[in-house]
Amino acid sequence: MARDKGVVEIVTMDLKDGVSAEAFAVVDKTIEDQHVRKQPGFVSRETGVSGNKWLVIVHWASADAAQASMDTFANAPAAAQFMGMIDASSMMMTRFDVVR
């Protein structure tokens, strides 16, 4: 399968007990604006919620761009706050090659 149409990154996670959706939404938007959108190869990002389960979908130009962003995520100013609000054991990330 050709890998030249981009990559979709799907991340799901639960919030820690006591973390409000409203507070997390602010931090999620901050990480998007201050880090993810500035990464080479970024195409788009959206966030959804169902109860305590959060979903982030990021479109990247390539798998290399997606990985480069992940490699620098820990150094982003809002990363510690973002990670401190989620149950890290619930976090799952999968990347898919875009086929059309």
C-alpha cells in the first residue's frame, strides 16, 4: 500500500479522577496551539469526548512527521500539565496510512 497520502494518528485516553473536562479542554487546546500545529508536516487535529474517554485525531503529511512530533512532545511547555491530567495507563496511540 502506498504511503504517500499521509498518516492519521488516533489517540485515546481517560482523564484522571477529579480532572474536569473543562480544565482538560483548555490544556488540550494549549498543547495543540503551542506545539502540535507548529510541527513540520502537521495537517489537522481534532479532539472529541465521550464521558471520561477522550479522542484526539491528528493528520500528518507522513509517518516521519508524526514521529518527529512525538519525539519532541515531552519538551513542549504544556506537555507536563497535559500528561498530568490523564491516566497514562489508559492512553493508546495508533497510526494509520491514509489510503484515500
